[in-house]
Amino acid sequence: MKQSHTTPDVSVDVVLLTLDEGMLKVALHKRASAPGKGSLALPGGYVHVDEDASLEATAYRVLREKTGLEPRYLEQLRTFGGPERDPRGWSVAVSHVALIPHGELSQAGAGVFHFYDVDDLPDLAFDHAGQIQEAVQRVRNKASYSTLPCWLLPELFTLTQLQGIYEQIFGETVSRGTFRSRLGIRVSEVTPGESADEADILIATEQFQGGNQRPARLFRVNRLSLFKRAFW
Amino acid sequence: MKQSHTTPDVSVDVVLLTLDEGMLKVALHKRASAPGKGSLALPGGYVHVDEDASLEATAYRVLREKTGLEPRYLEQLRTFGGPERDPRGWSVAVSHVALIPHGELSQAGAGVFHFYDVDDLPDLAFDHAGQIQEAVQRVRNKASYSTLPCWLLPELFTLTQLQGIYEQIFGETVSRGTFRSRLGIRVSEVTPGESADEADILIATEQFQGGNQRPARLFRVNRLSLFKRAFW
């Protein structure tokens, strides 16, 4: 390896998004140390070359250490680098975006995270506001041709909950019929142990949610079809 | 900054793509030094913290130093990192993809680059084969909803040349009429100094190419509409 003064620092940041009260929100914490002590920032940390097997492993470790969280959906967003973004010198931040149901996040992140509407951000440390803007744009774009928003729901969800998620992301209300035809849903009824067809977006389970009169069937996402079809 | 043994090395690699003899090809060079001396690799190099203003600046500097090239289209692909990808230790490679017309590339890169069909790659150093596969997938995906392939043409091009580029990328021949309707072309006739409408994909110039009988009008890309419409 090269001398330390010629090598940038490398950290991983995570834009952790959730839906709360009908708004897409980002999880921020107050920095405990300088630079930017006390200011709001994304969760993140340096790559530990002695323990991390990949950049994604760094992202998972950082979240685990801060909150015990392990998001089911995490992808790399983009890498930011330059001499100005951190006062300590030339630095590289490999930014990730993760989606997580609000119930899970607020439980694991209690006392650590504060939630802010992504369209009304407070002042943030470093270039974190820019990272959040890019992450939100990515999620809104991908929502139009993928099942990405499903990851904002619990593992099992009703079709009504799914419709609510899409409406919240796009800020548009649609009728139940319109939603289902736009979604072009193909639902597979898979018995446990059997595998789903790649063409099916959702997998119907044998479980139902509440209601004495009309219990709603619970679905889960078919991981095989994650980016297979236009949704919206 | 941290001690050098706890910080990964950071380099930038560029997947330089071009169209040659109807095939999408990648520019590779033979490594002059260890590790992997003599093996084929993507152009790349370490971030120089004393001179580079950003990761993109590193990518442009590396290409300039190797060949004098400055691609008109360059974007970040993804960042690869881990303890195994380089025998020198934990390393991070910020991978970029660039598109360049073959005439420009073969002139500037003469004696430096060798060109290989992206669907029939030789053995490559490090994780460069994986980087190329991701870059090609990205370009083929984006080609279906953007003017990206235009960057494989010279700055001024005819509609016939443009059609040829799309056919080469997708491996499908279409009639002239079908191509133009799929393209949904909106052409703006802009006089010098005037700015184009964001809705127009191509800008008609006052220049024509060859042919005594039916000279073909030359067009250029409207940068404002780069990712505005579905193409294919």
C-alpha cells in the first residue's frame, strides 16, 4: 500500500429510507465527534480492512454496530470523492441506499435515529444532503419499473398496503382497479417448499390479516422478479 | 488521515467502449508492471490527492496521461472493493464507463489500446472482466431509454449512422420508418447561438455529408434531453 498521506480515507454511508405518516423519510443521527460534532448526518463509517469482506459488508457492519439493524434491501448508490467534502482531507464515501419498514427501523433505531421528510431536509454534515437527494431520485425512478417499494413494507403485506406505498411515493391517488391493472400483478400461489415462477411479482401466502368479515390475504415479494416489470 | 495499513488503496478504472466492425468493443492495454505484468487490463490509476479535484477528475487524468483522450461521455458505474481483488491488499476501484467514437479512440490510443469484442473477452487482470460485463449491461439498458448510443458517433452524424448504432447495440435490423417512429425523434432546427428545446432529442445542423445526389443532413445530440425519452 501507499503512504497514508497519498491515499484518501474511505468510508461507507447509508441513506436509510422509510415511510412514516405517508412521507418518505430518512434516518439521521447526531454526530458524537468532530468534525461536525452535534450535527445531523447519515449513518456511516470507515472501511475496516481487517474485518470487512466488501464495501457492502462495511455498510451492514456500520448499521449493525449502530442499531442492530439488517435491512433486507441495500444497494450501492454512487461514490463521492474529493478534497473538500471532509475537512480531514481528500476522502471517498461509497454511498448506499437501504429501504426498511418503519416499524422495524423505529424499534431498532430508538434513541439513535431521528426521521426527516426527504423533501424538507435540515442542515446536514458533509455532502449528506446531496447523497439523500440522489438516493430519493433513484428510489422514485426505480419504483416506476420495479418492486422496490415492497421493501418499505413488512415481509408480509396486503394489496391495500402495497397500493398505499405506491401512492405515497408518487403522491397520486388511484382507484383499486387502476392500481391493480397498472401493477399488472401476476400472483403465484406457492405452497411452502415449491419455488415461484420468475414472471410472478408477488407470492400469495396462506396467511390473512385481521377483519372478522373480510380478512385480507397476505403477500410477499418474489425476489426473482425484482426488476422484471414496469409498474407505474 | 488514518494509518496507511488501515486504509484501502483507491484507484479509478475506465471501461472505454466503442463500436468497431459492427461490434461493441472495449479498449484494453497490457500492464507494464506487477501485479499482472503483461496481462490485459482496463486503463486505470490511483487517485492523486495532491492534484485530483474529484473521482471523475482522476478518470479524465488517467486517460489523458495514457492517450491524450478526453471522452465526451463518462459516467460512474459502480465501486468495487475487497481484500481479494488486488494481491497488494484491500483495495477500492471506482469504475467508470466511457463511450467514444472508434475513429477518435483508435487514433489517440494507437500503440496503447487493443480492442476486444465485449461478448468474447480474453483473460483479464483483477476483476476487470466483471467491470466490463456490468458496463455493457448498463449501456444496453440505458440505450433503450436514452440517447446514450449517440456518444459512440462523431459529434455530427446522419440519421442513417444513428440507426446503425442502435442496430449494432441491440443486434436487430429495422426498417428506416420503424426506426424513426420507435425513436420518436423530435428534431429542432436551431440556428447558432440559439438554444434547443429540452423536448428535442436531436439538433439539425446546417451541414450535410457527402453524396452528389442526396447529401444527408448532419445532426448533433441535444444534451438537455439526454435521458428524457424511451427510444427502443
